[in-house]
Amino acid sequence: MTVEAPSREIKEFFPEDEDYRGLLDRRSRRARIFQMLALLALIIAVLALATLIYTIVNDSFGLVAVVNQNEPEDVVADLGYDTATTSLGDLSYDEMVGLLETSLSSGVGRRLERDQRFYEDRLVFETDAKWIEVCSSSEPPSGCTLGPRNQANVLSLVQERVIVPDIIAAYELVPSLLDPEGFEEEVAAGFASDRFGDYTAGQASIEWRAWFSWTFITSPSSAIPEVAGIRTAILGSFWLVVITVAFAVPVGVGAAIYLVEFAKPSRLNDLIQTNINNLAGVPSIVYGMLGLAVFVRVLEPLTSGSIFSSGPPPADNGRTILSAGITLGLLTLPVVIISSQEALKSVPNSLRSAGMALGATKLQTVRSQILPVAMPGILTGTILAIARAIGETAPLILVGAASFITADPTGPFSKFTALPIQIFQWTSFPQVEFQKLAAAASIALLLLLLTLNAAAVILRNRYSRRAE
Amino acid sequence: MANEGNVGLESRSLTKKARPGELAIRGFLFFCGAISIAITIGIVYELGKEALLFFGDGQVSLVDYFTTTVWQPQAGSFGIWPLVLGTVLISVVAMVVAVPIGLLAAIYLSEYANSKVRGFFKPVLEVLVGIPTVVYGFFALTFMTPLLRGMLGSSFVGFFNVASAGIVVGILIVPLISSLSEDALRAVPDSLRQAGYALGASKFEVSMRIVVPAALSGIAAGLVVAMSRAVGETMVVTLAAGASPRNFTLGDDSLFGYILNPFESAQAMTGYIVITASGDLSYNTIDYNSIFAIGLTLFFMTLGLNSLSRRMVKRFQEVYE
């Protein structure tokens, strides 16, 4: 179809009278305005990104006013250490368990022990006989099957139960840097107007808090926002990615190889291709519902691991990492297939012809010639698909990410949580501290994704240079 | 040369006798391809089965589902329109925000920008695509909502509102519109542009009167895909648009004051599914089955939009010689 120059407007472009000059000026002015508007659109997009990152970073650092029920220095000094050289995190595992023994009531202590034991070989709060009785009941608590706690876990408990920090006011990063006195005044005014309940002004200390910090990354989740970290979430996400990749990459690359190398044009193969394109556009929540209906419910004996082991499984139902991992695998499968197809199609046909000319079978050609050349493209596509899977939240909610767990996941049959889930939960709580946690976790997630994307770009560049 | 006897081979076709290992691997590869069909069948079957349970329960009839405008599970009323209204409102706000920005950005990138400028803006757009939607939800709740409430007053704008979610979803889909439109614009052959310049047209006139109309099928298809993405968006909607369905009665409720008001909360279909699934959910209750009915509706909506987009490309595609 040819494009014709607008004929009636030619007269507009070349009028007979002197209005010609004015017309040209008007047109060029319009052209300039349009160009500025288009550039403005791009700038708005950049501004949106900048605002988003600014909001997150602004919320993740700042001054806080905190009241501790027991100051960490006092606790350390009570144990006989020099507070100048030793801090709470330097205490040994046994010392910390000892602290818990002395500070907690036996009821609370027993409950904690039933959630997860402190030692493999002895019980701290429970008698041996009672423990056996509890574990052989019809619904044994998770502590019966989980391994013992670790250093980070117990440190978190000590902070939760012995130090009991309470953040009463928090400031954002930019105000903290520009106007720290303003925060002090705000806190003083708060005490004057009795905003902080029972606390007195002398109890509160104002300190700098980096919500996103190494402690944040290594601490397990906690009910108290002051102490909570993303350790369990990161481990959960890691396990999920492993299972997703283990499922999606072989099946996806296999399907791509079939569709590009072996499939003859037929109704069935056309249907498969259309189907894959459709699946790539299905909202992720629908995959979550598929996972809920099939993996969590119907295949529960398989996914909860109860057909593999004799004792009670770590999670008592199908809401395990395995179910979530396969669901995410199904979600990323169409994307992996399509990007692998692109990579395979970009391999020049001369390689295929050469292989056939030498008498190799199709499979031999694919394995030794085509696949190595397409591998960088396939890898890049896989990394990008993984990056997408890490950020998915809705399917995980449906498949049953646990709302609150502090134990590290130990295998594919554990209960789990993931980084996006943690962000989602913390965002939905109204208190300011949870917002800070959500912002800090967002930084962690974005850094993780940045690393993955950078790896994909580096891979692409390195191999495209090699191919020349 | 009629020397076949000297070759020493029997006269059988080399292609027919495949090695057994080869057949097995080929079978495995075909199986991989066929898994995708199994997934689709699985989705439709599972969603359909539970949805049928939903309708077969006796409490809800298909007619009620599609005609009632009140969604209130406790009161036994299961009309889908309030949730669809929420989804559509948010998607429309998103498109109103994203289409001008995305389209103009695409035109600038394809017609005006040199490679340095493109090298700056394209990575920005790629980063926008890569940000997880839950982080966008956080952004909507902690930045966009206070901004709207500050600008328009907190009595006018509710804490959960459609506009906040819609604008952020719009930001989310700008890169999608931009890249699909840019592909469509770049597919227009340069000869058309050169012809325009030769006739004395300015860059603006060439872009808007020649290139964009030529690329219209691709652009429109891209817009439909973006709409489908906005419809399926979950986390931003769940966090920022609220958890109360906008039940309404046509005729009784004011159209612009209530039904189409973007500054109040309105639960979307995806939001309902997430909220219900993350609460106490026991199998075979009407709540459990209801999320599958809504999920099935959502699946068909996005499937319809995606198919429409593909058909638009095929039917209206310009063929250049």
C-alpha cells in the first residue's frame, strides 16, 4: 500500500500570497513544541523512576527515637563483659540461651521451644517426658521436626524478649541529614504532649538507624519491627529460584529446540506456538490459582513430602517451597521458551546445512553446533526470566506463603516466605516502622534484581563480541 | 555413475533408520513442547471445575453473577459488576496516564533521538519494567496517595483510591507501550519519511501524518496488550485501591459522584482474589470457589484482549513493497 502525499494540503504548503512566510513559521513552531512535548514525556518517565528510588531510599535510613526496656550495654555488663569491647552480638550461643532462661517465663519459653528447639541434644524449658508426649500427639508442633535454632535466630529472640526495643518516632533520610535538631524538637514536643504513653523523656535515646544494613539482611523475621530482618525471606527466595530454574530451563529449552529445529509446520505445532504466546500474556495470579488448585490441593501428598518420609513433614500441608517453585516454573516457562526460540532462530542456517552435509543427524548437529552458539542468548533469556520470577508476589500468596515464620527453610518441603511477600506484608501494616522495613526490603530486592540484570547484560556483551 | 554396488551399502534410506536414543530424545523434546498445552488445559480445567462448584452450590446462578451489581458475600449477593468496575476504572486511569507518555516517548525515541540520547533513556525504561509490582504498590501507598491527598485535600481523596493505583499502574505500563510502539514505528520503511521531507514537511508533520498512521496497527495492538497487562495487575491494586467492592445500583447512585469517582476506593478482581486467598481459606467453601469463578473471568478477559491484539496486527498490517 503506497502512501500518497496529502494532495489538498500542497496548496497549503505553497500559497501564492505573502502568508507563506507566516505559515512556515507557524509550522516550525508547532514542530518545536511537539518535539519538546515528546522529550517531556521521556523526562516524566525518568522522573517517575527517580521519585520511586528516592522514596525507597529516603525511607530506609534516618534518625529514630528508641526506648529499650533493658539497654544492651547493661545486659552485656551484667554478664561480666567490658561494654567497650563487647556488644550484644558477640555473646555466645549458650550465654544468650542463658539470658532467655533467666528472663522469660516458663510458659513463654516452652512455647518458643515448641516452635523450634534451642539444642539438638537437650531441652531447655521442657521436660523430656512432656516433649515426647507433645510430639507424638495428632498435631505435633513444628519444633518436633525442625532443626535447632542458630545464632542469628537466638540473637533476634534476645533482642525481642530481653532488650525489647520500641521505636517511638522515626525520621526520613533527607530531613535527618538536613535538620536533625528538628527531630529532637519533635520528640521533645511529643513527650511534652504525652504522645508517647508511659515513656518518659529520659528513657528515649535518639540514634541513627540504617534500616537497610547487614544486620537487616541476616536477621530472621520477627513480630517486633525493630528487630525484624529478611534472612528467612532471602533464603526462601533462593530455594524458590533453584526449583524454578530446575523445572523451567530444561523443559523450556527442550520445547524451544523442538519448535525451532524439529517441528514441521502443522496444525498441532501452530497450536502449540499460539498457545505459548497466549500463556506468556496470562496474568501471574492465574498461575497462582492453578498452583493452588493442583499442587497445593490435589498433589498434596507429593508436594508436602509425606510420601517420601515416614514422620510428620515439616509443613503439614501442600503449601511448600516445592509447590511454589513449580508454580513459578510454569509462570516463567513461556518466557523461557520464547526467548530460547529467538536465540535458536538467530543461529545462521549455514551451520545446520553444514552439519547435514557432513552426515550428522539433526540431534548431533543441534547438540554440538547450534546449541553452543545459541547458549549465550538462552542464558540471557533465562536470567531475565529468573529476575521476573523473583519479583512475583501474587502467585506466592495464593500458593500459601507463610505469613510469619522465623525458621530458615531446610528443603523443598518446608514452609516458606519470600522477599516480595515480606514487602507486601510490611507495606500493609500502617505503623511507620513497618513502612521503613518495607522500604529497606525493597532496596534489597532491587539490588538483587540489578545484579541479575547486570549479569545478563555482561553475558550478552561478552558473547556477542566473541561471535564476531 | 551406476556404481551403487561398489559403495557397499544396502539400498535403504538413511533418514528412516533413526538411532533409538534419538527417537527417545526427540520424543522428550516434543513432550516439552506439549507441556504448554497441558498448562492451558490445566488452567481452564481447574478454574472451570472450581467455578462450576461455585455456580452449582445453589446460592449463585450464572444469571445473578452477570447481572447483579452488588458483591457482598456475607449477604449472599455475588454480582460481578462491582469488581469489574474496579478493574476497568483502574485500567482506564492507567491508560489515560500511560498512552500519551508512552506514545510520545516512542515517537521521540524513534524519530528524533540520536544514539546517545537513546542510550540514556532506553535503560531507564528497561529499569522501570524490571521493578517488581509489589515495590510499585509500596510506592503508590507511600508517595502517590499522600501526594494526591495533599494536592486535592484529604476529604476529597480517600486513603484507598482508584486514582493512586491507576496512576502507578500507568507508570508501570509506560515502558510496555513505549517499546511496542517503537517497534511498530521503526518497522515503517524510511522511504516514506524521506518522501515526506522531500515534499517539505517538518519532522512533526512526517511523524504524525505519515509514520504514525502507517504504524497504527502495531501501535493499537500494543495498546491492547498494555490494557491487558493493566487488567491483570495485582499488587499495586491490592495495596492502594482498597478492599471494598464498589457496589452500586444503576439509576440510584450518582454516576460521576460515586460510580465513576476515581478518588474513592474500589476493589478490583485481582485484589479480591488476593485478599480472599490470604485470609482463612478452607477448601470447598463458597469463598474459595468464588475466587476461581473470578479468576476464570479474568483469564477470559485477558485472553480476549491478547487475541484481539494479535488479530489487529494480522488484519491491519501494512505491507510495504
